[in-house]
Amino acid sequence: MGMLWDDVVVIRQGRDPDEPCVVTVNCPDKAGLGCDLCRIILEFGLRITRADISTDGRWCYIVYWVVPHPSSLKVDWESLKTRLLSACPSFLFSYHFNQQSTSPSPPPIYLLKVWIIDQKGLLHDINEILCNLQLIIQRVKVMPTPDGRALDLFFITDGMELLHTKKRQDYVCEYLMDALGERCISSELQLAGPEYGHLQGFSSLPPAFAEELFSSELLDKVSVHPLSQDMTTLKKPTVMMDNSMSPAHSLLQIQCVDQKGLCYDIMRISKDSDIKVAYGRFSSSVKGFRNIELFVKQIDGEKIIDPESQKTLCSCLKEEMLHPLRVIIVNRGPDTELLVANPVELCGKGRPRVFYDVTLALKALGVFIFSAEVVRHSTQERQWEVYRFLLDESREFPLSSSQARSQIVDKVRRTLMGW
């Protein structure tokens, strides 16, 4: 098509730190491409402040204006470009091939074993190192020992797709041990075996915990949750559908509170609902709120005419805009457990950087994590990724105090939502 591969993804960095970087993607279209691109951008700790999307079903042109989140790591722009390129269909193949080809096989899972001298905030420090190395955590199991040590098991995939090489494996272990210094006793990396298959099973959350975590009452509580000094209440999102604006597309108009991962959440819902976005604009945040306009079609190329289909899609979008993540604290016998849940895409991928954000929030509060794990839980509607953190009592945060518990939930939610 007379187009260079380097022109498929173009990143233009801002001239000063306050100016957004502009990411342009110009490539053949495929189902769910917008969701895949937004997920990668979120993995790199970037926030999409604006977006323009245009596609004719064969070729797409997407522009993202992105800024690093204040708590994010330094952005490796070259690696970001490489990852975005990997998500784009090759223009060397025909449109028919791209639409009919099967989904790529999932990346191999590797097991990283890290023996550490357990310390407050160390779990987040390890997570930050793994993010620097472009390693994506799929599951976690943290097992403390009575002598003050801990064995951390990280089941990971490699964004660079190089972990099958000994050079990359050795580099990861050496980098990790150098960064942790005396806090790290040993590290070992290998292809995950049967133990990962065991952890892939669904969790056995106690029914009372699951009911509280996934109940509609939790959404009602959050609807009056304070955000900041200039936003005293969380305005419920509005989602309207109009079929009179275009002869070929349905118009979705969304207004909601701005939050981290907003573009990803909307594109994820569209992808999982078999809704194709032909044109779209995510406007810049104004006083903490966003306006989004999307011209969409069903997978069969038709407008969304059926009232029940309209109602289902709008309800799903409203719920996800209001509360894309669930955060509660419960009693597990004499212990206190923090539960954080997020929906899983139909393809099986979870939301990026949840573990990073939760451990960052707990570290900032000075709350010690006694143990942690990431599991899957299934409800009637969908599959969820559930992060379970067993918290340790301290003088700063007596976990029996309702005020301390509310402070933990508030801090974790704000960090996850980018407020």
C-alpha cells in the first residue's frame, strides 16, 4: 500500500513536560483493535486525555493524546511503539485475511520465584521493577514464613516476548537482585508448570464476601463517594443512544467522571459486546468530567435498533463508567482482608496495573501486606480478576478501626481511578 512500517505507529513527544504526547496509529482495522491499543497504553502508565477514532472497517486512523500519570514510571517510548506495532495487523496481508484469521495463541506463562527479607512496601517495589522490565503479572502468590522472610511467586508474561531466551531470563534475575540489594535472597525464573494450571482455577470466595463485592448495593454506596474538593459527589454517568443522527450508524453519547483507564473500559465493553466503533471522539476533561461520542454498528454492520439491545448496552456502560473496579475490606476470621476486583475481557485478559496501583496505595499509607494472591472468580454475568491482600495490624492503622478501614478503601480506590 506504499506505506512504511515505521509510519504505522508515530509518537510525537510534547515540547515541554506539561504538553501531551501524541500517539498516531494508521493501519488495517481488526475487531477489538481499539481495546488492545488502549490496554497497552494503560500498561505503560499513560493516561489518554483525548482520542479521535476513524475507520471504514478496513483501515483505521486513531490519534491518542497521552500523559504519564504522576505515580507512573518513566515511559520507554520506543518500547511503547514496539508494543503498539505488535497489536496492529500487518498491512502486507489482505483485509480478508485479517478478518478471517484466528486469534494469536496466548503468550507463554513464566514463573518468577523471589525469596526476600519481608519489609513494608517491598511487594510494590518488586512490582515496580517488573513494570520497568515490561513483565506483566498474570497471577501472584505471596507466602510469608515465620522467620521474617517471604517467597513471592509471580506468574508473568513478557511484553518484549523474549523470556524464552536465556539471556533475557538471566538479565531479569540479575536486574531484580541488583535493584533489591540485600532485601533479595535469591530469584529464579522458569517456564510455568502444572502449578499455574492449578492457580488458573476459579477462587472459592466465601459467599458473603462475593455477595458484598459484586452486589448492586456497593454501586449505590460509591455514587456519593467524595472525589476531591471541587467534586463533592460522584455524578452518575449518562449514556444515550440516537439513531437519527446517521443513516448507517447509531450514536452513543456518554458523559461521566474522568478516571484512569476510561478509554480502555469503554473500548473493552464495545469489544466484548461485538460493537464496532466507526468514528469516535473522547473529548478532553472539563472540570473533572468527560464527553464521549461514538458512532457504532453491530458486528453484522447494522445499526442498534432493537430496544432491548440498546438498553443492555447502555446499562452495561453506565455500570462500568460508575464502578469499573470493586474495593472492600472484610474480616477473615481474626484477620483483615482487602479485596479488589475488576472484570476480565472475554479473551481472558485482566485490567493492567491493578496490582501495581493497590500496592502503591498501601505503601503510601504504611500498611503492611502479610500475604497476597490474584485469583479468578465467576459470576452469572462475567469473569472477574480478584486481588486478595491479607493486611497486617500496625499502630498507624489499627485495622479494627472503621475509620482506618474506610481510609484504606478510599486511598486504594482513588489510586486505581487516578483521582
